[in-house]
Amino acid sequence: MINRNLIRTRVIQIVYSWYQNTNKDLRNAENELMFGMQKSYDLYYYMLLLMVEITNMYESRVEAKRNRLLPSQEDLNPIMCLIDNKFIRQLKSNVQFNKYLTERPMIWDDNEAFVRNLLDAILVSDTYKEYSEIAVPTCEDDREFWRKTFKQFIYLNEELDDLLEDECIYWNDDVEIIQGFVLKTIKKFSSVAGNEQQLLPMFKDEEDKRYALKLLHETILNEKEYRALIEKHTDKWDFDRISFMDLIIMQVALAEIITFDSIPISVSLNEYIEIAKSYSTPKSGLFVNGILDAAVTDLKKENRIFKT
């Protein structure tokens, strides 16, 4: 689930912190990297749990209305499609979901007002109205309702982004990526799988985990080599005045380009240029592109890389 784009960003953050700390311990850096990855995976479950919490809040509201002293006919005969939603019921009973939340407990109690406002917005939406008018919703109808609802009310929700940023500093850069994985999860749910439905793993495979640690190691251990290569191609600029973040991004990029033969150069260049645009200065993308392109040309001439 944690893709290489997210890994690259995490490694850059850890390397940046490495140079700010006086205690330079590679094992600590490794642990910090893995801790950050774990927090990203926590966010995946936190977003899944949000849909359950919205449903639970609606169920509590329905029950409270039923128990009024003088309940109305509407109170006694509420619309039950949200409570009976088969996707949410399947998620609630999911073995992997419940095991993870037992091992790493997380709750939405401190953000009850946000959940309530989200529920209110959903209940007055056209998406809910159309869903509630389906006489007998199928499993596909139930999944599609939550896919649409998540995309409309949760995905790229600025208030939620601010809330998550306050909740955990590791979630600042993860939200959009992780929410994309939640949408993917909703779509792939199958009623046939029951409570054994597989959720996305933390890493796609062990290779991605090894990639993360090796990228960190190579970046730090070969600092002098990579920085010399960068400095060689900054003749038009004062090396000491290069943005420190630009320098770190290029250092990590060179570690990847030189170390990982299976990753095309164009892929590495594009990814790190995009990271520079997002995390450094407005002109960083162009600057990083120019330096890395020149460095790659040299590496090819020296027969240090053979891939395209």
C-alpha cells in the first residue's frame, strides 16, 4: 500500500532531519523511517474507521429517536439503508481490520463534532437521497454509495486535512495518497470474501521495504560522492547558496539512480522533480532537473550506469 512515491518523500524527510541532528546514528534513522511508514499505514485504517464511526453515530441517533417519550412514525420507522449497508457491515466484521485496531487502537472520539457534521452533510446530499430510494440495495449499491460518499465528503476535505495534521505530524504529506488507497479498497471489496476480505498490506512486497532502507543507507553513506557530483554541475550557482532541501532531494535522487538498476532513469527524474516542486522553492523543479540531467549524462559517460 505504501508506494514508492511515499517512500521517496519519507526518505527525504529522514535525511533532512539527519543533517539537523547532532547524534547521527544510522540505526535511529532506520527506526524513524519505519516508524513514519507505520504511521502512514495507521492513517489508512483511521480513514476506514471513519466510515464505521459515521455509521455508528447514525445508528445511535436512530436509536435515540426511537426511545423518545413520544416518538413520531418517522422515528419508529427510520430509513435503514445506512445502518444495513453491507459494505460497512463487512468492514466492521473484517478480521484484519479488527486485529489491527486491537493491536494499534485508534478512535474518533476527540473529533466527534467533525464526524457529526460530516454525517449531517451526507444525510442531506443527493448521493444519500438517491441511495435511500433504492428499494433493496445490492452489495454493489452499498459499496458504490460509500465510494461516492468518501470521494465527495472525505477525499481532499480541507477541514479533515487540518484535523489530521493536528492529530499526527506524520500525516501531513500522506492524506491524499492514503485516501486514494481507501477508495481502491472500497472498490475491491467482495461479498464472497466475507470477514476474510484482504485489506491492503503495509508494503506491496518485501522488495519495497528493502528499497526504502537501501535508499536511506545509500543516500547517507555516499554523501561525499553525490555532493561532489552535484557541485560539479553547479558552476552557474554558488554551491553554498543552493537550497538545502534541493540538495537533499538531489542527493536522494542520485542514490536511487545509481543504486537501483530496475528503476528507469526517467521515472526517478520525474518523481524527484515533482517532489522538488512540492517541497522546495517554486523554481526548484527546473533547477533540480538541470543538475540531475547533467549528472546522469556524466554517469553514463563514465559507464557507472547503463540503464535508460
